[in-house]
Amino acid sequence: MGNPFFNRVFGCVIIKSVNSNYNADFSHQPRTLPDGTVYATDKALKYTVRNYLKKAFPGEKVFYLKTLNTELQPRTLDESYEHYFGVYPKEKDAQLRRTVAKHLFECIDVRLFGGTYAGKTSLSIHGPLQITHGVNRFVEGVIYFEQIMTPFRNPGATSAESTMSSLGTQSKLKEGHYVHGFSLNPHNSSDLIELCGGKAISDEDIDKAKKALTQGATFYDSAAKAGTENELMLWVQLKVGSMLVLPSFVDLIQVGEDRKIDLSSVTEILQKPSVTKHIEKIELHYDPTVSNVIGAPSEAVFLELNP
């Protein structure tokens, strides 16, 4: 079961994407902000975390991940509930919400991220681990397109070219280094857990979350995401009871043309005496044979991405 985890944490995860498409929009292109900056939603990183947790820890329930019924159709929300927890509860109103909430907290992704349940009852769970959009901090953001051919003819084609195989296009980012910020506050869901008797986040959950945050993107190696890999995670854990609030690290991190990851601006903040006294530990996860990190906090413990 593990002991309850009470510390607040701030940090970031960097995802490297080379000749890849880490997070496409509905036109299948890498997402861009109005100024052209390439970015990824928080959902992209959360998906890699959920997928890793489900595959690496099969004993854990991961609720907000698509599953199929016997007709090979995605299950509805209530069908997913019954898939994991059996027949839907017969209670009404508040007792029904308490029962559903207690069951949902048996799922590790709910204990981490929370979730919205809008089925036969409605719940909103504010999870401890909050992740921001990932912004490409590399100096370039070149998107290119290439044509591809399928081995099949388009059945809707009526021209003389209908004997030809179908053509398509795919788009990729030449190189990007997406920085996702995150914060973790176990007290976000503590009131609801107390009311429903649910399971709180534990040390064991945190260890699994760290593995997923440092290995999940590399582990999920689809054709579109080949070339997308975990590059770095910075984990700043505060002392129990600390009320310190740190700024997002996203805009403080630079990745230059030489691909050096510069943490100097983050380190400057962490080494302020008014901040240092609140910090219990700093972990920096990356592979020094692949990534060049400069300006890292001298107090950081360096750990391999794939221990």
C-alpha cells in the first residue's frame, strides 16, 4: 500500500522530439501557438504516463484510458466503471457519489491527476499532480511535410487515376524540446478522500509516477511518435508543511542551438535563501551521454532516466 505522501513538489519534464510528431492537432500537424511556437497539450504527457502505468504495472487500475468492449467499440464512462468495479451502485444522490468516488480513488491515474465523471452521477476530482502545456524551448521549430503512399486504391475515385494507390501526407517537427511544468499538492483531493473514504496518494504511487514521467514517452513508440523521447525531469520536493509557491519553470529553461539545456534561471531561484530553507531535496533525471545540461543546482541529486 505504501505510506501517504504529504510533500508538495514543483518541477518540469522535457520531451525531445526529432523528426517526429509528439502531439498533433486535428489536421495531423504539430500544434502551434498563434506566434508559431510549437507546443503540446498536457493531455499528451498524461497519456504517456497512463499508458506506461498500465503496461508496466498491470496490477494497477488506470481508469481514464480507452478500453474496448466485445464489439470492439470504446466503452462509455459508465461501462468503464462497471468493467473495473462491477455492477453500478444502486444508491442515490450523495451516497452514490461517495461510492463512485471511493472506487475511482482505487485507480492510480485518478489518485495522481483526478478527473471528471459525468455519467449516471457527476463528480469533479481535483488531482494532486497538475501538468501544464509543453512549450518547445528549442531555438527553432521547423515543421515539414512529406508524401506517403498506401498500398490500397481509393474506392471513391472515379477518374482514370482510380487504378493508382492512394496518396497522403504526414507532417513532422524537425526538432523540438518540449518543456512541461508540473506541480504536486497531495492536499488537493484530501477533503474528498476524507468524505468518501478513498485511497490517498502514497510513496509507492509517487515512485511509479516518477518512472512514468521519465520513461513514458520513450516507451510509447508509435510510428508517428518514433523519435519522441523523455529527455529530463527536474523534481523539487518541499519539506512537509511548506507553503512555498514556485513559478512555472517552463519559460525559465532555454535550449540553445548547441542543444545545451540551460537551467541557470531555475537554479537562481532555487538557491535564494528564502527558497532553499523550504526544500527537502532536488532530483535531476537525465542521461548525460545524450543530453548536455548546464546551470543545474549544485544540491541536485543526479539520477539516470532508465535506472
